Amino acid sequence: MADTALHTPLYAEHVAAGGKIVDFAGWALPIHYGSQLKEHETVRSDAGMFDVSHMTVVDLTGADAKAYLQKLIANDVDKLGFVGKALYAGMLNPQGGVIDDLIVYLTDWGYRVVVNAATRAKDLAWMQAQTAGFAVELTVRDDLSMLAIQGPNARAKTAAARPQLAELIQSLKVFQGVPVGDWFIARTGYTGEDGLEIMLPDADAPAFWRELLAAGVAPTGLGARDTLRLEAGMNLYGHDMDETISPLAAGMGWTIAWEPASRDFIGRAALEAERAAGPAMQQVGLVLESRGVLREGMAVTAADGSAGVITSGTFSPTLKLSIAIARVPASTGDSVQVDLRGTSTTVRVVKLPFVRNGKQVYA
């Protein structure tokens, strides 16, 4: 790993906990702390915590902050009915491709947006370029760390670690975040489990990490985060979507707010044309019920001979078989053929997600 890698304020805690450090989009972060499988299972059954301080937090202020977001993203911030409410959205280019996916919160001061780490530079450049004509100011919050505590016992154990926050934590609705002084506590996540994502000043992060450790929350690496999110059927930017893929082809159609028709968000014309023609591709789940592991990049063939591709694939620790997210022709039926090391293998097509709250949910 390059010695120029960036360190989060929790780097020393990762080393102390035995984390295997790897380069992740230029950041030195733990892939696991000894067993990715055990960490995955701990999040499904108890509580684990991820250092996601490498993600980018941007605060939006100004009289036109709302109008700016209504132009910038395909979902409609007018849906944010109360302070603290969160919204998942795609930020698109004029061709309708996904520049990034993000979460936006309505706050007392305006809006808080959280975007991915690997796309930080292009996201910030794009967001800044779109401010022309709007009275809006973007403030990148590099002074904040971010911890994700996930699992069925995540909220209870976080409340035990910080009793002064217990009442607030237990009162949070799903997809809601609230500020507490310099902290921001949200009931969101990326694992298919209940849990929290907490943004807090860098200086507070190491002590809070140790408090969570003492409360029985397990350090969890980014390796388990990837298998957990895949079981939950959640997209990973650069794999399941990118600037050449529309949200209609990437399983994100539900994040497009078509109404009101007068809201002219970036990419709208391209998406309307694609919708009118009928999307050529769709996103599905694949389940391999025989031996082998489905991997990203494997070729998929539908019954009519048309081609698709696996965009994410792995062995599912919860289901004990291989699963994948694939982009396939819209005409695809109940099964496809996947080229597994030169052998055409029948693979079942299912509706995403695979797992929610620790249980298989596909039929």
C-alpha cells in the first residue's frame, strides 16, 4: 500500500484492534480484523461498526439550496417532509448516467449530502459547477468522522455506550437523522440491518470507538460491508452503476421522481426518452444453486440469446450459496446461463434483495 494513503482519525484504533489495512480509494482502511466471515455474521446477529470516515459530507446552505437540489438530483427533495428526514437519490449527467448515488438530509441549516469516497473529486467538481445561477453554498465537512453501527442490537448497544443519547436513538424513525450539538445521528445503513450512521467531530471519534468496543460492538472491516450490502441488494458505485448506466437499468427507477413534470432535473430528458422506448436492460438478482461462485464481469445469456453481465457477485455467508447482481436484457425470464470458467451453467433469476434483517426474502 502506498505510504501516501490517507488515514482517518480512527487509523490507530484499527491497528490496535488488529485490522488488516488495505488501500481503499486512497485511504488506509481495514478489510477485516481477522475474519471477514465472522464479522459478517456478527452484523447479521448482533452489532458491528464500520469506519466510513472516508465518505464525503457536504452541507448546503443558501436561499436556493432546495431549488439547486431539485435540479441536481433525480429524486425530489420536496418529499423531505420534516427536519431530519433522509432521501436516497441519484445524481445524473445530461445523458441520464449515474454520476453518483447519495443520501440527502433536510436540516435546520439547509441540507446535508453524503456521497461516496471513491467519487469525491468528480462529485465535488460537478456539484460546484451546477451552482451557477443559484444562491447556494457548498461546505465540505472534512472535520467530521463517520461511524456506521449496524445489526439487530446496534441501536441498543450504541445507547448503552452513550446513555445520554439513548432516548434520542430509540426515538429515531427509519431514514431519519438529527443533530445533537456537533454530532449528527441517523438511522440509516448499507447492510440490510437496522442501525445508525453517526457523523461526529474528528476529535471525538477515537473515544466513541472505544466506548462502542466496551459496549460489545465488534470492529468490522470493509470486506464484510461488501458482502452484507450485496445480500441486501444494494448497489455499489463503479460496479452496479456508473456514468454510462441509467438508474432505470441499475435498479434505481424507484428513486426517480417523475412528478411534478415541471421539475427539470439534470438527465430528465434522457430518462424520459428511455422510459418511452422501454428500457433495454434491467437489474436482477441471481442465485446459483449448484457449486461455484458468481463473480463480477461474468457473461450472462438470456433464453433468447441476448447478453448481460454480472455487476457484483460473491458467496453469501448468510444463504450459504453464491449470489449476484446482474444487468440483463429486459426480456429475461426466470433463469439465465452464466459462463462459469468455460461451462455454461443455469442460474436462477430472483427479485432483489436477497436478505433483510437476517432472513432470506427472495421467493
